[in-house]
Amino acid sequence: MSILIVGGAGYIGSHVNKYLHRAGYDTVVVDNLCKGHIESVCCGEFFCGDIGDEAFMDRVFSSCKIEAVMHFAAYAYVGESVISPSEYYENNVIKTKLLLDSMRRNSVNNFIFSSTCATFGNATEIPITETHPQNPINPYGFTKFVVERMLYDYDNAYGLRSCIFRYFNASGADPECEIGEWHEPETHLIPIIFEAATGKRAAVSIFGTDYPTTDGTCVRDYIHVCDLAEAHKLGMERLIKTGVSENYNLGCGKGYSVRETINMASEITGVNIATIETERRKGDPPTLIGAMQKAEKLLNWKPKYSLKDSIETAWNWYVKKEKLEKK
Ligand code: UDP
């Protein structure tokens, strides 16, 4: 039996693919390569195609014995979702529904879903637990929230079981430096800092300095992509064993402001990074920090990496990728 990883050529999916492979699982990767990179698929069988293409998905399901599906094939930029909500609802909601129906047609009932802390919106209690009300404030968060609801209904009606992970800010890269974060164009804070550190951009724009936080900039909880990968393995194993759907917040329980993150990256890269203060980015809540006690208790999972580790591993990968691109 294999684990099907849709979106396995993207940032988080490619790390989960490598992690599962190392843990002895057979994996099958499906990706349409619209955002992902074939170079990031370092193991497993690969099929190029779209999760919304039912005939294609039926071919994948009939040629491989699939025990569980992990879904990473989503658009994940808050700012872009505010500008292009149609694309977000199409890709993140409609295609996920088609994927779930393909699973039903092929009698695969275990689903691991990448949701997000953006489903919580403006948090009223920090750290954010799984029972915190979900009131997303941007289309990206809404698309993930809709799928969470869909999964609840598919479980009740069709017995399709799910493990929902609400990530806080995924960061870092494979410590072996084989794969890493690779988005074109880049919008995430840490790789953008590296672009400024290497002269690819003049400065990092700090989006908003008047938030109700200690230094006025947004606070985020950065969780290393390899910690996320481990949680996926543990969550999937529990889901298969118990047959009970569950949701978990995956964060470190510690927040860093945009300024603190830039300062730490300056120390690690050894470069004094230029910044400019700009308007707030639409759709950004001031503070997102996750409680991880539920995952700790039910999955025996605890983050192993700090923000420093995330920036260091991401920097090593960034420098390696730059060298390869120059060759
Ligand atoms: N951010 C910023 N400048 C940038 C990119 C991001 O100030 O060039 C801020 C952003 O407003 C947010 C935090 O950094 O408060 C993390 O943003 P990112 O896009 O990395 O992740 P998100 O929180 O949107 O998932």
C-alpha cells in the first residue's frame, strides 16, 4: 500500500514525501507542476496531472494501491487570495471536492488535509487552541475553512475520515539541503529576507508597523517543515489505526514579530538587511500563535526545531539554490 501525496512537488509536500520515504513508506506523488518543481520530488512514483481531472485521478488510483491521501495541492498566498479569490475558490475548494469524490469512487477513505491558522482570523485568545472560533478574514483562510466543513460532512455521510492540520507559519528546509522552499514569485517573509540579503531586492518591506503587538509589526509562529512532516506521519498512522477524524493546530507556541525575524536573519546571514516600512497587507491578522498540546497529547508530537533552525536551514538551501541557478 502507498501514500498518495497530491501537491508533492511543492514546498511542504516535497518534505513530507522525503520524510515518509525515509520512514519506510511507499509514496506516490501527483502534481500538475503549476507551482511545484519536479526537482523537488526526490523519491516515490510521480504522476503529472491535476487533482480536478477525474479520469486522470481514476488512472492513478487504479494503477497504485493507495491507503491514504495527503493533500498539499493548494494556493497559499494570503495577499494573492484577496486580489484573485476566484482562483482560490476554484483551486482550493472545487478541486478538493473533486479529489474527495475521486477518493470515494476508488474506495480510499483516509484523508490528511493541510489547513491553516488563517481559518481562525483575528484571534481572541493566544495561544490559539483547536476549539478557538474560526472566523477567517481573507479568502485563503475561507477556502480552507470551507474544506474543513466539507470534510466534517463527508465523514458523516460517506465515512471518509480525515486528519486536519492547521499549520502556523511553515518555514525552514531539509537539513540535508536536498530540497527547500521554492516559490516563484516569492511572497513569504523568510525567503524575501534572503532576497534582500543577497541583493535580489533592495529592501524588505515591513507590512504595517501599527499593529497591537510589542513592536507594532505582525507576530507569527514559525514551525519547521520537518516538524510538520513528522506530524503528518503520526497523524496519518493514528487516523488509520483509530478510524476517527481529528484536527490539530501545529505551531511552536512561540511568536516572533516581523522585526524580530528580520533581526535574527541578519545575525544568521551576517548581512545588515535593509527594511522599508509600508502599509499593512490586506488580510493579515496581528498575532497568530498556536497551542500544540493536543498534537502533543494524541500524537506524541513536539516541535524539535526553533526559528533559528528554520532560518539556518532555509538559508543553507537558499545559498545552494542560488549557486545551482548561476551554473
Ligand atoms: N511580511 C512582511 N513583508 C514581506 C512579507 C511578509 O512584512 O515582504 C509579513 C506579513 O505581513 C506577515 C508575516 O510577514 O505578517 C508573515 O508573512 P508570510 O507571507 O511569510 O506568511 P503568512 O503569515 O501570510 O502565512
